[in-house]
Amino acid sequence: MGLWGHLRLPEELRGLTCRKKGLAIRWRALECHMRIKNWKRRPHHSQDRPFEDLPFEAQKRARLRLHIFLQRHHPCPPWLYPILIGRARFLGQLSSGQLSAWGRSMRAKRYGYASQRKFREEGRVGKWHPAHRASRVSKARRELRKQRKQEAEERQRLDLPPKPRSTLLPLF
């Protein structure tokens, strides 16, 4: 049956060479892609009124965001404009609480990237990386808990009382 046997080629493509078959198979696989729910491709002419399908408040927020984005990227290249519209639409539809949570998550992601870059610059990679150190500490604590559990089971099996939580200090 082969690697691509589950895809059926039309009769006219079966006699082609392997290279052409591969292209046909890739085309066929793309034809069978999964659709995303609630996603509609907007017509190209909608760039002149990109926010008309949003509620009025969301339109205002989106227009303000787009204005800020266009000031930030003053000579806006044609390929960037639709991306900015999409980001403005996304941010315009968020409530203030959702926008705040989204901003916090983005700052956390940026901080994570910055700290990773800092660790690489400082040479804190490998066993000196904080995540690796935390992993070693966690492993040591896990092994200590396992050892204490085994000792307690052994004491219970020998009918000894549990190990005291404090030790007696020598008097002399």
C-alpha cells in the first residue's frame, strides 16, 4: 500500500512518474485539509472598511490600535498592513480584563526569552542553569522522601515505634 496509499489518485495521474505523482499526492493532501470552525476568509476589498462587522465599541478600540500601529510603522509596507489590521481586530475585541491578561502573558513570555538569553550570555547553561538546578534539588528531595518512606515501612514491619521527630541532646 505504501506511505501515501490511503490517498486515492485519480486514474489520469496513476501513470505519471514518481516525481509528478509526489506533487499530485501533496496537492491531494492539501485538498483534504481540515477546516477551522468559525473562521471565514474576508474578501480582499474589505481593507478599506476592516472593522465594519465588529460592535461599535470594539470598532473604536480597533481603529485606535490600528492608528497606533501605523504610527509605529510609519512607512507601512503593503504586506504589513493586513497583519496590523488582524492584530488590531484581535485586540479590539478583547475586554479590558482579557486585554490585561493577554498583556501579562506576553510580558511573561518576553521575560522568559530575555532570561534565557541572559543565562546563555553568562554561561549558565548545562548543570548551572536554574531549571537544571531546580531539577536536581527536586530529585534529591524525592529520593529523601522515598528513603524515609522505606525506613518507616521497615520499622513498621519489625514492630518498632515510628522514628522520633526530634533527637535527644547529650547532657555531657
